[in-house]
Amino acid sequence: MTSRTDQTVLPLGDELLAQVLGLLSGKELAQAEATCPHWHDLIQSHTLWQKMTEKTWRKHSTASWAAPAVLWEASSQKEWKRIYISMLVNWRIRQKAVISFLTGHTLPVTCLTASQGTIASGSADKTVRVWDRKTHICRHILQLPSSPSALYLLSDDVTAVTCLRSCSVWKGSRCLRTICPNLLGRSHICCTTVSENLLFLAAHGESTIHVWDLYSGLELQIFRPTDSAPITSLAAGTLHGQQVLLAGTENSLMLVLRQDDGQALAPPVRIDFRRPVKRIILQEDEFAVAAGSLPGNSGWGAPTIVRFCKAQEQRNPGRPSCEY
């Protein structure tokens, strides 16, 4: 009969044990932390998670992603552990998800758009780069008088670019036409949107919407909505098969207009109290998502989802809706 030999583990001092635990990987350190209360307190009282985070950051610092803003401001080991996990997860996701990095701009990107075969990016370096979406090769570089604020792909080879005081249409790298609206005083272009060959434009501080033909360069008409507040955002699209123009205003309203004559299709929709409507997105031929800006340009307010339904349809009382 084989006798069982008792094995005794000699206790280690906390400092020596901390050095041993510091050799573990992040997964092993988390497992050790859950072993017993003493090890948990030891890991929390030492800087093990901070060292793990800094070591991992140095290892992956050449990766194309930014360090967390709070990386050097964590006040406890619990926060360091949270930062480590978040950093590692983000790095792994990017390693799997990133297909390619489109490099070439020398200053930050200010606007971006894409179609099935093309990506267009505008930058503060006063250029627009048009990329092939499959090969990721830059096909064209458009030189502009100022930084672009909005981009629209009319086709894979035709791009409309909005700058501070003008809008230009490009075919490849050749400028077909430049539209310079007659802006009153020192006003500049506040917002634009494009529907097929039409450009809808509102100047800063104005309550009118100018409609231009992008190919002929002619101003077709001017919409003057009944609401006299300045226009702050525009979105063009289709709602239930009808071409509409949504306009956000300074006094927190969203106007629903027809594209052909600017007539109101529905009463104005209130988006947010005392906040200008700075962004509108049309979705699924039925919904619009709008957001107002916070005071002092400190960020965006909570987005409001509006469902557009025909007058004879039954509305959902639990969701904001607009009949027309």
C-alpha cells in the first residue's frame, strides 16, 4: 500500500510573491486574483495591473490606434484592470476588423463618404482623396481653396464637394463646375445636402434654402419655410416613396418639405428644447434620427427618432411620429 506524502508549500513574503505574480500574463493574473482574499488584496495593493497595462501598451504601441485618454490618470488598481481589459479588447477587435488604412492626408480628415465602389475623404489639408474601395488605391486628388465640409458621390467618378463659401463638382480629378452662391455679408455655407443632381444649401444665419442644379450651375429656386428660424441642418431622401427635404432649425424644429416646391408636408416636429438641430439622418424610408447640439458646442444631445407614417396608418403611442 502506497503511503501518501504530505506536501507543504513554504509561505512567501508579500514582496517576493508580488514579484512572482508580476511575471504572469493578464489572464493568469486575473485568475490569481480570484484564488483567495489574500492574493486579491495583495494584487490590489501593489501596482501589478498598472505594470501589466503599461507593458501591454509598450508591446502594441506601434499599432494604429490611440491610447485611452485616461491611461495615465487611473487612481486605483481596479481602474488599471478595467483599462487593460478595454485596451486589449479594442486592440484585438481592430486586428481582426481593420482591412486597410488609407494614408495620404497630412492633416485631420474633416468629412467622409462612400459608395459601392468608391470612398472619398476630405481633409484640413485642403484636399479630397478619392479611393477605390476594393484595391484601396487613391485614384484622384482634388485640390481645393479651403477645407471641405461635406462630400457627396454622385457616381463612382463624380464628386460634389462643399467648402466654406462654394460647392464644386468634379469628374475624376477635373473640376466641372464651381457654384459660388451669393452669400449676404460675411455669411458662409452652414449646411448642404444632395439629391440626385440637386444641391440644397442654407447659409449661416439664414432661414431660406437655395436649390441649385449641380451640372448646369443654375440656381433653380429658393424655399422660404413658414418657420422663420435659421436653418441649421438638411437631409434629403425618400419617405414612403416621396422625395422629401428635412430641415433642422435653430429653435429645435424639424421641417418636412417637398423637394420640388418646398411646401410643408407635415407640421414641424420638435426635436429638443432650446437646442439647434445640428444633424438629421434619414433611415429605412420611414424613420429620421435627429440630434441637437449641447450649449457651448460641447457635444451632441440625445438623438430623437421620429417615425413618419401616413395619416390613415395607426400610430404607435410609445414612439414619436409625424403624420403627412
